[in-house]
Amino acid sequence: MKLLDLTPAGLYCPAGDFYIDPMKPVPRAVITHGHSDHARSGHGSCLVHTDSLPVLRARLGTSMPVETRDYNQSLRIGDVTVSLHPAGHIIGSAQIRIEHRGRVAVVTGDYKVKPDGLTVPFEPVACDILVTEATFGLPVYQWPDQAGVMNQINRWWKANREKGITSVLNAYSLGKAQRLLAGLDLTTGSVFCHPSAEKMNEALRAHGIPLPPSRLLDKTVTRRDLEGSLILAPVSGSQFRDESVFGKTSIAFASGWMATGKTRQTGFDRGFVLSDHADWAELNLAVRESGAEEVLVYHGFNRSFARWLREAGLDARPLENLNRERETED
């Protein structure tokens, strides 16, 4: 019996009778993390890491039965042993380890190897079969040091404040927004968060995750309140160019996609290279440290990365039907 099988709903474990990050409602799901391209509603039940629970409840409501486990805590599902291990992607993100009759498969979900100071750092998990993403699976994607990037962001904000300009930093509302908030120099001024980001902040704070203070960007906030402040918001077109509401603004994007240097072409004033996904070097490191004999590659540049791994002597192939619709703000 295969450890993992591809189905129209996504990856399926026959021996455990469950799906990993299914794309359609299923009787039982194991979910790697709370982003909407991995966590969906409608399942009969699902298993997640403990720190993903507040995010799922905030995003999907309370109707779906959810079971939680901490990292490295095993449980039996059908004929397999399942455990969750740190993926380093966002708070609560997990790699799924599946063991059946002495063979081990690991489904990484989304991950990054370098610690960010907020998320539990990635831990390599030895396995026979590794399922890895390749969102940034090309050599051009090499991330700079996070501390240096945060220094750039804080200097940009401070320079804008001195000119009376409001800084707008576009970033995904779950994961990236919290990571940025934790690294901002709050002596510069106030941080306002778009409702979608502040909703996640509040859910995580209530769960006991320590996050710096932020203010909700709602209709009570005035143009004077915003002057010289920083706004964390998802990419939202030209909304923040309206000077009658926001005053003068400088709009930046914090994303791995900024590594190609096409900031102006994408409509932003600044770009900062910061991703919650593994870069080229991290992807290769994760594959090596897993010791896997077989590597299945999905998302992004999966064909290119699988070909690279085959040329390096590994049994690797792309998983095409798992290239689901991705979040655009990686």
C-alpha cells in the first residue's frame, strides 16, 4: 500500500484514511497551516497544530470539528502514526510526518529554514519520501539576512515620518504581517493594521502569542492620526494613493518576489525582500537533511526544481495537480 496517493481532493494517505491540506471537503483532514490555500472549511474533522487553532477559528468559524496536537506529539490514525513538526513558515505551521510499517513520509506544507524570531524554527525530519514545495525553486531567489531587511524597512519608515509621509507596507495578513510587526521599531510611531491583519493579531494575542501593539485601521482613524505612521495591509491596489483620506503615502511590498528587483514595474515605491518560504539554498538544504530517497515537488517552480534534483541523483518528480491557487503575497 502506498504511503501517499494523489486524488482530485489532494494528497491522500490510504492506510490512515485522511487527506493532507485537501482542496475539497473530505471526511478527515490533516492541515499544515492556516493559509487559505491549505486550510479550507467543510471537512468532517481536521487535525492541526495547537497554535493554528485560533487562526482557523478566526478564518473558518467554529462549526468544523478540530483536533490539536503540539509538535513532536504522536497519535495513531488508522494504521499509521502521525506527528507534527515545526515548518518555520508561520505561527502554528507544521510538517506532517506519517509512518507506516517502517516507512516514513513527510509532507512539508509551506516552510522556511531560517528562523524569523517569532515562529518556531524549522526542524529537519528524516524520511523515505519528502513532499516539498518549490514556490521559489530557482537559483535567483536567495534571501538576504532578515535583520538587514528590517533595518531597511525601519529606516524607510523613519525617513518618511520626517517628511510627514505615511508608510504603507503591503504584506499578507497572516504570517508576514505578524513577522513585520515583531521587527518594527515602534519608537518611530504608531502601527495601524488593516482589519484582515488585525483580526489575526487579536486571535493570536488571545491565544497567548506575544505581539507588539498595533491599532485597527478603521473609519474612526483620521488623516492626522496616520501622518508619519506605518500601515500594514494586504496588497489592495491604489486605495492608499487617495491623499484626501491617507495624506501623502509611500507604498512598499515585503515579499520574496521583490528579489528580481522589479519594484517600480509592480506599482510600488519600494520593495523589501522578505519571504515566509524557503529560498533556493533552503530548499536544497531541507531535501539533503531529510535523507529522502524519493522527493515529490509541488507549487511554484516544481518542474525546474524536480529536474535539478534528478540531475543531482535523486528520485524526484513534480506533482502537477497540487499546484493549487497560491496566495500572491509570499
